[in-house]
Amino acid sequence: MRGPILAILAVALAAAPARADSRKQEFTDFTTPLPVARGDRLVIGIVGGWERWDNPTRAIRRTAIAVKRKRLPGVHVETVENHSLELAEELVRKAFDFDRNGRLDAGEAAQAEVILYGQSLGGRAALRLSRKLHEWGVPVPLLVTVDSFGRDSYEVPPNVRRAANYYQREHLYIKGAPELRAADPSKTQILLNRKLTFKKRDEVEADEHSWLQRFFLDEHARVEYLPEVWEEIEKMIVETAQARPAAPALH
């Protein structure tokens, strides 16, 4: 099974538009002030495949732009390539290093708030980043995964307060992870594990994908073009970002 999946991904990625992989993302591409003000929140979207982090036609970046345009006070929004998680980790460390001593201490980590969302390989990457933040003691008030793909337990760490998962199982090989599970249900609320379907929905087009991507990725690509899904995700991000930050635990 692994061979056909890799072959499909190789063909589809090779057919991606040049703009999707024209330059490797660098840390200087981020616009978030370093450090942010105490009480500020960071939203990080993680793109799938070999998509470029700033491609405005793709759903993760589109959502980031939509949230940015709301100009929410104290909310900073960035997108990251799933194979560049080290950049996201560096961003979190520097964003909440309030005393500028070059490291994120326990007190600073407890005051941080990072909202994560990702699609396809970016969904798995968002989950992995949430685990790294758990090691650091950084709270994640919201984690959203969309048709996550790749080997993983899909277990959500206890630093995540709320999590939501959207997936499809209709593609022949590339099937989204059907369930997020809380490592500690007393700490993490799983909002939904929602199955998406494209039966009788041939009108859902994936215009921004090449014809080879549409042919080989099909339902996996079409997830990107369900406005009701992305509008709901945007709403969850905005409501979470606007909510009153939880008070850090006292030690």
C-alpha cells in the first residue's frame, strides 16, 4: 500500500505550480514582533505537501489572511511549511521570550498562547508541534486538523484545551485520519471528528490544483474547496483568539 501512495504523491507534487515551491521559507519571512506583548496570542497555520507557505490561493493561507484582516488586538497570524517546523518552534520561543534572554523559561511558556491549525501533512505537523509545545509548557487553546495524512497516533497532548478534526475517507489511498483522541480527556475537549463526503458533490472543483493533482489527489484536494468547513474553522480560530486568556498556573 505504501508504494502506490508514494507514487501518487510524487506525481501530484511534481505537477504543482512553480509558485508553490519557488523559495524555501526563512525565519525572516515572519512579520510577528519579537517578542510579542504579554497577553498576546499567536496563530500558526501549517500547509500540506510541498505547498509554499505564502500561496494565497490555498486554504491554510487564505484562512490566515482572513483572520489577519480582522485586525484582532494582540493576535499575530503566521503560516509555515510542514517540513519547516523548526521555524515555527523558533518563532514561539522568540515570540514569548519576554525578558529577551534567548530562552523560553517556565514562566514565559505558561503565559504563551498558540493556536494551531493544519491540513494534510500540515495537520500531522500541527499535532507534532503541539506535542513539542507541551514539552515546553506552552498552552494550545485550539488545535484544528484537516484531512491529516501520515503515520501518527493522532493523540492530542494535554496542553491542548480544545481540538477539532475534519477528514475524508473516499480517496482510494489518501484517507484522512478519522479520529483525534485526547491523551487526557479531563484536560482536552475533542470538539468534533467530522467525516466529509463528496458523494453527489461533483460541483466541488479544485481549480487551483493542476489537472494531475485533481486527478490523483481528487477528494483529498477537494477538501480545500468546502467553504462551509473553512468558514467554521475561521470562526473557531477567531472566537478562541478573542477569548480571555486562561490564567497561568501558580507554582
